[in-house]
Amino acid sequence: MIALSGTPTLRTERLVLRAPEAGDWPAFRRFLLSDRARFIRTGEMTPALAWRAFGHFVGHWVLRGFGSFVYHRAGDPAPLGATGPWFPEGWPEREIGWTVWSPEAEGRGYAFEAARAAVAHAFRDLGWDTAVSYVDPGNARSVALAERLGARRDPEAPSSPAFEGALVFRHPRPEEAA
């Protein structure tokens, strides 16, 4: 199994956050083709488009030197979801995104724990001075997660070109959120 070399690994009390690996493809594919991904898709998803999206997901690390981490429970390598810094070409601002791939991971605080570590990483290790999250207004769980992370709506911020109508949440620096 091929993995990206030289990428950081983050650890929380319960989770490991690591760069995506080739072995994550089946879980990513299942998620993206499921109704669970309805808030992040911009149209109908096919297996071929899911493959391209996975290439974008992995390639972001190569092209930017950072990207979304896959998170899993410590001691259990099964992917639960992804979170992390995201800034593809054409994005107006650097973003912290998150997804929960596994239905079994819902409601257990994993996404919050992982996203909090990702926000800290972006500010501390990448030197970001600001970050936003683009959230579909119909995704109540994601809105609640952004707010739990301390992010606040920023109606003045430009929206994501990929998700027209997305709410923009601005994250405070970790020392400001404490």
C-alpha cells in the first residue's frame, strides 16, 4: 500500500489523523456515492467522478504540501472520515473542512475532536492567520460542529465557488477560542 511520505500525523485522545492512503479509496468511494455526501456534492456522483475526487483529495497534499487528514480510532485503522486544511485552486480563502464517512462514527464527537486538531495544526504548524469553513445551510450537524469549534458566521466573506449559497464560518485562532 502506497502512502504519502513526509506528511505529518496528528494524534488526539482517541484518534489518529494521517494523510490519505491508497487503502482509503473503498471507504471514500462508499461515502461519496452515498446519501451521506449530499451536502458536499455539486451534482450527481458516479464511480468515475468519485475516483477523480479521490485523486483531488490525495493530490492536494502533493500540490500544496498540506491537505485533509483521514482520521481513525487509535488502534483501529478503519477510516471514520476526513478533516483538515483545504485550499484548491480558485478557492477565495483557506478552509478547514470535515466529513464523516462512517455512519458508526456519527454522534460520537470524532469529527469535533479531529477538526479541532486540524484547526490547531493549520494555525500552529502551517502559520495560517485565518481560516473559514463552507457549510451547506441544510447541514444542521455541520453548522453545529462549526459553532462548537468556535467559528462564527461571516456574511462578508466570499462564498465557495463550488458551493453557491454555502454559509461561511470564520474560525478564531486557537488561543482566541480558549
